[in-house]
Amino acid sequence: MDERERFTRIMQFQTVDKVPNYELGLLKRTAERWHSEGLPSGVDWKEYFEIGEHRHIADVPNMNMIPSFEEKVIEETDRYIISISKNGIKSKNLKTSDTFMPQWLEYPVKNCRDFIELKQRYNAKTPGRYPASELWEKKVKAWRKRNYQLRPPGEFGTYWTLRQWLGTKNLSLAFYDQPLLIHEMIDFLSDFVIKVLQKAVKEVDFDFFYIPEDMAYKGAPLVSPEHFRQFLLPFYKRVTQFLRSYGIKIFNVDSDGNYDVLIPLLLEGGVTGTWPLEQASGPEMNPVALRKKYGKDLALMGGIDKRVLAKNKKSIKAELMSKLPYLLSCGGYIPFIDHNIPPDVPFKNFEYYVKLKEKLLEGRA
């Protein structure tokens, strides 16, 4: 089996010859620490540990704003920088830490008129969405020969996108104060995704669709089940139904935090899997608990507590042994750390974790 077949079969609870070894990302300071503790200089950590990539993304069509906002620096000091991104978001970033979350200062949509103007940047017919026919045909031919899983471009979660436009606070208020605007935004987003992807899904056999949301914090989701059903669920149903008609069967939602109460709604909307299962969010997000609760309705990825890797080998072994033997026997699961690996994880600890995980993946532990 190749990587493509392994991934798609696991996500559909089918047997494979080997579960692939995937991980998410590494913070800059983590890499610096590891290079000082044994990772060879100039060697990429994924290459060193033979870690694969599960997020292969087609580079066309262009699903971004056209044109994007002008990126510019508003203010800069020795400690921080205030800038406007290509998405029109004004933020303040510390220069001294790669773990610091930006302070979000301003968003592109403050009223209905702003949204009308923003929509012009998401015109599905804007030239440049697709390359010239000759280049497009060349890409399609190359993708038909691939041995890796591939998804369409773009990051269009419902909560994710509306938060990018309005900001968390304004979006939370708009669910109550401006319901018609939220419905209009969701309808527009659905139309845009379907119109732009129409050509691509007709000609490319994509393996899965990725829906980033980050719609929860440690204790609960940032959107209630009632509001999810009222506003966001129509997008899921419409878009997954459209993509299913072109052969896509795997729909993975990415969210931090505890969103267990929303999973039944995600399933109703056509979602088939979720990750990275942040373990600091409580026992509800433990992949063992999720498997027992949702069975084969929900494929899982992630769920290995990053905090454990900062402790010792005994703790790492206990974490893996409490989850992997059961989950791997059930199928529909690919294990990896539940977020980017933080700088408090020693290189030797991660090395031990990878070796033990590989033994479990191969049934040797």
C-alpha cells in the first residue's frame, strides 16, 4: 500500500498493512532546543524521524481573497509589531516569543457595508482562480499519478471564516443581534466554495476535504449547539453533499478545545473525522472516550497529550499504552501529538516517544 491508500482506508475504518507515522508541527524554539540536544544541524526533524505528511494540499484553484488587503506595518518597537495582514486583520505580535498569541485589534468587517465590499474579494469568477488551461491540465495529469492523499485548497470552516471577518467578540454578538447578516455570510461562503471548486472536483479525484474551525476553548465550544444548528450546519450539509457527489467521502474537522457537544451536529452535517483532540480540554476529548461514544461514525487523529512528553519515559509509555493498543485495534485512528510540540519537550523524550509509537504502529510492543 502507498500513503494515499493507507490514509483513505484508515479514515473509512478499513484494514491497512501499516498505520502511518504522522505528527503536526514544531515550534521554532523547540527546534532550536533539539538541535542543541542531538538533532543534527541543518536536518529537518520530520526527515530525521521519518515522519510523513498527512496534509497534502492542491495549490490551485486560488481560494484566497483577490485582491488581498495590503500588508503593512503600522507600528514597530523592540518588543512588538502592529501590522495589517493580507486578510485585513490588524494585530499586535510580540517579537520575543513564538508561543505568544497575537492581540487581535481590528477586523475587516464592522458593518454590512464592509461585508458588501469584502464580497468583491471573493468573486468566484475573478481571473486568476485557475491557471492557464495548459498548466492546469499538466497539474491534473500529475495528480492522477500521485501516491499521496490530496485535498482541495482553501481553509473554509464556518466559525473560522466568520471569526476572520468579524472577530470572536463581534461574531458572538452577531449571532444574537444580526442573525440575517450571519445567514447571508454563510450562504455567500457556501456559494463561493462550491462555485470555485466546481471545475476542480470534476477533473481531480480528491481524497478528503479539510474544515478548520478552532471553535472551542478548554471548557466548551465558542458557539452553542443551538447557534451551530441555526447558522453553521446548513454550510456543512450543502458543501459535503456537493463534494460527495464528486466522490469525496472523507471530511475532517480541525479544532482545538472541547467541542464534544457539537460532534453530533458535525456528523449530521456530513463530517466523518476530527483532530487533533486537545487533551488539556478534558476527558471528553480523550480519543478512547470518543471512540467508545461515537464508534465507527467518527475517524480520529491525534489525541496524544503534548504535556506528557515534557515529563519522563514512564509517563510517555503510560500515555501511549493507555490509548494506542485499544484505538489501533478499533481502526479509524492515526496517533500524533495533540498540537505543535512545545519547547519544554526534550529531544530524548521525543525520540523515545517516536520509537515506542512506531513499535505500537507495527504491532511490536
